[in-house]
Amino acid sequence: MGIKVAIVGATGNVGQEMLEILHERGFPIDELVALASRRSQGKEVSFGDKSLKVRSLDTFDFSGTDIVLMSAGGKISKEWAPKIAAKGCVVIDNSSAFRYDSAVPLIVPEVNADAIEGFSKKNIIANPNCSTAQLVVALKPLHDIAKIKRVVVSTYQAVSGAGKEAMDELFEQTRAVFVADPIEVRKFTKRIAFNVIPHIDDFMEDGYTKEEWKVLAETKKILDKNIKVTCTAVRVPVFVGHAESVNIEFENPISATEARDILREAPGCLVIDKHEDGGYMTPYECAGEDATYISRIREDITVENGLNLWVVSDNLRKGAALNTVQIAELLVNRGLLKKK
């Protein structure tokens, strides 16, 4: 079945990853359209060995399109997703615009695939925050066995999560350090080169940031509303790949050995956990990979039924583009897409 697919935000980091992953996974495309803002009109993006000319979102007619993958930011999504969905297209949105809407499914296919059945209420499906996606992939198989009560997570997030300008700033600042040039701070609140910043997104009244709140709210929506979650989100001088230190408290006993065995069999997970030098995964090694890697699995001796994990994943892939494409595959494989 050939499907007409449009990518909104095709010139961005995530949009380009979507193009690559659609090609890699052999998604059944009959026609593919790359869309972006007027200023990007006419640029070219790659799809396999082909080049696609970017067209303007403002003037495109979606009436013949089946699936729209959106990665152009919350403001664009809020304006355009409902209009596109009204044309009969299924919109899979990578922004935070619809994640907390009770009528919009928030999907990680390895975790809550059945929730996709509710997409027809608005014809919109939300993709979770990059940090949440890899976290719930690791939590779900353990929750099924021992029932999670509480999660404490500290994230170590790559600059690519803040877009191309953020990646450029890390590169430019790093170069400036070595050649003794002045360091310019534009995208971040403080210098990011050779530094870490405990601040992602805007601050809220309770002292948490919106990024931290997203992890809390989305984990509850995707996995279980009764789980208690707290998060500290930190930006680190890494280009690609988010890491998370995760402390979990369970209702029922579970050993590190049991957790290791469970995670080895879990969809989307790869356990790399040797108690030796280098016996764990790092963001550098996970870049370009699809799996959520889990290392440093050990029991937390300070609480009853506690475990610690180290979770690493490519934020541009599983945290964004890959998960979006997997949702599209879910629509097709379950026969939920009404082909035009």
C-alpha cells in the first residue's frame, strides 16, 4: 500500500532524521513531500539517493496526504496540526503542543501501542519529549513485573535537543576556548562548552523547569498515572545522545539480576552492563543507533525494592524521529490508516 507522506520541518535536525529513517526502514511511501517555512522553499533535502525540493507549508494542499510528520515547534503545530487533521490526514506531532490533551494519544510503541486506537478523535498523535521516550522504554518492562512506585531521574541532555543553533554554539564556543577567542553566549543561559547547565526550558513557579515537568507528566500519561516522578534536567556539552541516571522504587521485590534478564528481553532495549572498565554505554556510542541502552543496573541499598539504572539513547532518533516513524508504522500495521 503506497502512502503519501509529508514532513513539516524537513530542513531541521529531526526532520532530516525522519527522512533518513523512513528510507532505512522501507516505509511504504508512494509520494513524499518535504515542507518547511517560506525561507527554506527551494532548498534540497536527501531521501536515500534522491533529492527533494522543499516546498512551503503556507501554500501546500494537504487534501491528498495520508500522514503528516511534524517537527517544526509547538507554535507551528498549534496553528497547523488541527487544520491539516481536518483535511483527513493523520498528524504525528513531535512538539509538546498536544501531549497533554486527553483526546490526543501520547505514544511510545514499545510501551503503550494500544493507546493509538484513540487517535481518530482529533486525527492527531503526539510524540513524547526525547527524555521521556527513552525513560519509559526502560521502565515499562520493569513496571509490568514489580510495579513502580517512584522514579527519580537526572538527565544529561545533548545540545541537539535544542536545535541546530545550539549545536553551532557548542562548536563555536569549543573552538573559541582552544584559540583564546571571546566566548559568545546566545542560545543558552550560560557557556555550554566544557560546562554543564542545570536548566532546560522555562522555570515554573514551583522551581522546576518545563522540561522537568514534561518528564513527570508524560511518564504518568504513557505508563501509569500513579507513579511518582521527580526530575532534574541538565544540558551537557555533547552533540547527540541523552543520558539519564534513574533511581526506581518498586512495590514488589526485584533484584538487579532479575531486572537485567527482563530488560534483555524487552522490546527496544539493549543491555550493556559489565562490571568492568568500559562495560557501559555512553552518548557518543549510541549516536546513530535505534536502541535504548541500559547499563549500571544495581540495587539501591537505601530503600526497600530499589534499583539504579543508567539509560542512554540517541535523542534525535528514539527521542524524536524514530519514535515518530514507529508510530506511523503502527498505524499502517494495525490497519488504522484510511488510505485516500
